[in-house]
Amino acid sequence: MTTPLFPIPRTRDPRIPASGAEFRMEGPQPHGTGLAPRCPMKVLVIDDDKDVRRATRDLLEAEDISVAEAEEAESGAVLLERERFDATLLDLSLPGVSWWEAVELVRRVAPWTRLIAFSAYADWDIFAHALELGAWDVIMKPYQSSELIRILRRDSSRCGAGGGGAPR
């Protein structure tokens, strides 16, 4: 059975447009949606804005995603050393640390986590550099809820024992 056409995911570099190429997925699709089954996920949100952390937590928990919070890069690194998170949402405008130091800290402490950089103040050049330093994806604040969920749920094929994407 052939399912509907699905676009190939866009490149990680937001400055390069997606090719628009398509592929057909063969076989039955879970839940009739064409999407891979949901994996249990744990996400760390590192942002100095309490309202952003709370809103992100509410959104993710409504999607059955476990959430932990940190308001600075250093406290986020401590949590990453103690627990395994499938994804880390990192604000690039944290006080007391440059955006590249924050990205490098997360990459050094938890190279397995999907690092998603987000900011209301960063420009596309900063986002592109964050990708070069190892960010998995980027998103501009205020983000669309559906876009954040799509980014987190992408590549569910890496779903493994006890996690929604972080390699074991």
C-alpha cells in the first residue's frame, strides 16, 4: 500500500531552502497519520525567562513529553550531567554567558542530546554558527507550538530503549 507523499525534511541550515523533493513511504503507517509512533521523550529547557519556561513546559507536557527546567547554562549543565535528555532547548540570550559558550557547554557535557537553539534576539548568522557548533536545529522565539513539536518529533526512527531520540 502506498501512502501520501511526504516532503524530505529541510536542511539544518535555515538559510538554504528545502529542495522540495518528495518520496513515497511504503507499507502501513501507525495511527493512519503517516508519522512514526511517538517515543517517550525527556526535554531540558534552558531559558532565563520563567514565563517562557512555564509556557514551554505546559506545551510539551500536553504532548506527553517530560520536561525539566534550568534558568542558566551552568545549572542546565549540572542537570545534563545527572540525567539523560533526548533534547535540550537552549536560549541563545542567557545572561552571563555568550551564546557560543552555552552551545559548547551543552555539546561538551551531553553530546548525545538534540540541541535546539532558540532566541528572540539572534539573527540567522548566529543560528547558522550555532548549527556549525553542533546544534541539531534552531527556532526563533516566539515559536509556533506546532513547529517546536515537529522539530522535537522529527527523526523518531532513533526511538530506542527508554528514550525518544538520544543515542544510548
